[in-house]
Amino acid sequence: MTKTRKNAFPVYFKPVFGALLAALIILLTFLSISLRIGPLVITLNCLPVAVGAVFLGPAYGAILGAVFGLSSFFTSFTSASLTTVLLGISPFYTFLMCVIPRVLCGWVPGLLFKALPKNSEPKRLASAALCCGLTTLLNTTGFLSLMWVFFRDAFVSNGDVIGKVGSQPTGNVFVFIFALASVNAIIEFAINLVFGTAISRAMFAVTKNKL
């Protein structure tokens, strides 16, 4: 009986903790919970993905990234945002733009964390910090890259798209978006780096590194 109880902890903990992180992502997305600094909107959605990728592994990281991407896509139907405008141009490309980078930003850091050295506390923390920060970078660069690939022509020819980012000259619309997103990414990178690493460290301590 004692052996069964000991084995039950790692068996059920991963899916339960993964489900809690997925629920948190959905909550953050649909309630639009974020930090606002002037014109900047700092989202916290990457934080649960980063923690899941590091603590639960690449498969859970990819699933949590998919939850993030799907939630983001579905909110574009009800919110007034740039993504909503792009949805009106091409729902399929908007879906790919929302989902693919988020899946990768959970899967790749999870794979990397498995490969990095973790045979001491400092090395494990350094590996966790690197992967938590990478989650944000992959999300931002992937999202912007696909936006450029799929919608660059729309930013030149579609007045509604240009209007969403202000009265910027047509040739500078992408520069404006990329600059704003880069500032966001730096702040989100710092949040993931600090809080993602701290949460992962706490979870490794709680489970005594047995998962």
C-alpha cells in the first residue's frame, strides 16, 4: 500500500499540474489579464507555457503552447485588436499565425531543457532560466515572422490594418509594430526569466526532482 501511494504522486501530478497551467492560460487570455505600461500591453500567457516546458517536458510544453495559441485565436473573434482585422483578411493564416509559434515556444524550450546539464542546482537553474527566456523570444519572433509572411501585402493595401496601428506612414507600419513588439518582448522576457525560473525551482524542490 505504501509503495502504491508513493508511485501515485508522479503518475498523477504531471497531468493535474498541466491541466492547471492550461486553465491558467485560458483564464489569462479570455479575461485579458495583462500588465499595462503606457501604450505597452505585457501579456503573461507565456509564463505558464515556460513553466510547463521546463518542469513537465516538451510534450506538455507543446500542448500548453497549443492552448495558448487556440485561446488567442478564438479571442480574435470577440476582441477589437489587430489580430481581429487580420482574421477578416484570412482566418486560415491568422490561425496559423496564432497557433504555430505558440506550439513551438513550448516544445523547443522543453527539448532544450532536457538536453542541457542539470547535474547541480546552479546548472539546473541556469538551464531553466535560459529556456524560460527562450519561450518569450520564440513566441514573439515566430508571431511577427508569420505576420510578415502572411500579411505584409495587407499592411500596404488595406487601410483598416494601417488604421489599427495609428496614422503611421504606410512604409513604416511594420517598423512601428516590430519596434513596439520588441519592447514588449524584452519586458516579457525579463518576467519569464525571473518568475518562470523561480516557479520551476520551487516545483523541483517540492517534487524533489523525481518527475
